[in-house]
Amino acid sequence: MPDDDRMSYAQYPKCPFYISASGLTKRTKLITVTCECHVENLGFDVRPMLRFRNRAERRDFMELFCNDRWKECPWAKRIAEKYKEML
């Protein structure tokens, strides 16, 4: 699997709270994964953005927590709590 931003991330996310992944570009200087916000009604459109040191680290995180074991991800657990509280 190539370790660059041209790879398709559509094959990864099984996590229902995943929003996007971005990498180093001229415009974006961060390697990130963005998830759904776990706090409502802040008055701002904010979302958790996880930063990584390199693309390999992000790829490993995504393979583990955005796909295979997303129910064990600490961010997914917190976001899931938000929905339990709403019921």
C-alpha cells in the first residue's frame, strides 16, 4: 500500500464518526484525521482533529481505529456517549 495522500481513504473508515483525513499539501501543513464533534451547542463549528507526525503513523491509526477496531477508539467511545445521553 503506498504511503501517500493519493491512496483512497474511502476503503478505511467503518467508524460512523469519521469525517475526513488530510495530509501535507501546500495549503495544509498537517497530517490529520477529523472526527465528529462529541460536544453539542458550543456556538462554534468545531470538531476533533487528531494530528500525526507522519503519514505512516496516521495510516496505522486509521487501519486500527477507523476500521478494524473502531468501537475501541477513545474518540469513538466518547462520541457514542453523546448519543446515549441524548436518548
